Amino acid sequence: MTSPRSPLWRRPVRGDAGAAAITAVAWIGTFYLNEWAFAAAERTHFVNLIFLPAGVRILAVLIVGWPAAVGLFLGSVLTAAPIWHLPAALIPGLISALGPAAAVGVGTRSMRLRDDLKGITPRQIAIISITDGVFNAVPSNLFFWLQHRVATPWRDVAPMFVGDLLGTAALLYLAGVGLRLLLRWRQQWR
């Protein structure tokens, strides 16, 4: 039976610290991988036309829930601190954590997804990813504007949104390929 309740709000507490740590490491790893692999796709120091960590945001929050949001906050603060310094680096951390949590919460409730996400479709993941793109691009650009890093608050909303979607699509594709290879390998060794 489909439940309108989000899996975010009903997660077990066990293993939360480990899940948060793994999410933080995944965020940091994909952040620096993204800087290396897609340096040519960097529009500004804050906006990438392909942003792989956006996929980490969605996958982690869908799978782990709130512990992932904590890990995203920590990972984002650590990667933002060299640019923004504390306490300003806390704001990108909050946006990176709360945006996907809200997107997953809104998406799972409005689409009445099961708490265990069984039966979730690629279309539903795409809708949640689009929602996350909006929940990330708009507040991030408002923050850049308030910090006097951009002339207008809307200048890079569209490029950041596209970068988040392309990064999410790329990471989801790679995760799908990896899962298929893992399942094939597992069947061969049975």
C-alpha cells in the first residue's frame, strides 16, 4: 500500500552517524572529482554546467533520509569554507542539506511514494531531481547576491539548475551501470 508519508521522517536511528559520514565523504569526493573532470564546464567559481554532487544529494537523501542531510551539510561546509569562510560557509551547507530533504519530502508526499521507495520510477526520481534543482539554484543565487558575488540574484539560476540536472542524470546513470555490473558479477559467482 502506498503511504503519503515521506521516508525522510520515519527513518531508524541506528547507523545515522555512519550514514552521515559516508554521505559527507561522497559529497566531498564528487565535489573534487567534478572540479577535476568538468573544469571546462565551470561557468563561475560557484556554478558548474555539470555538477555531480547534485546526484549525491538526491540519491543519499532518497536512500538514507535525514542522516544524509546532515552529511550533505558537513560535506558542503567543508568544501565551501575555503571560498566563503565561516560563518558564511554554513549557508551553502544548509542549502545543500535542506534543498534535497525538502524536494524528497515534497516529492514522496505529493506522489504518494511508499516509505521504502519500492516501485519508484525514473520519472518520479526525475521530478524529485527537478524540484531539488529549483530548491538549490534559487536560494544559492540569492545567497550569492546577498554576499555581493553576483550583480543580480537571477543571473545564474538557469545555468545552476541545468548543471544540477545534468550532474544528477550523469551520477544516476553511473550508479545504474554500476548496479547492473554488480548484479551481473554477483550472479556469476553464485
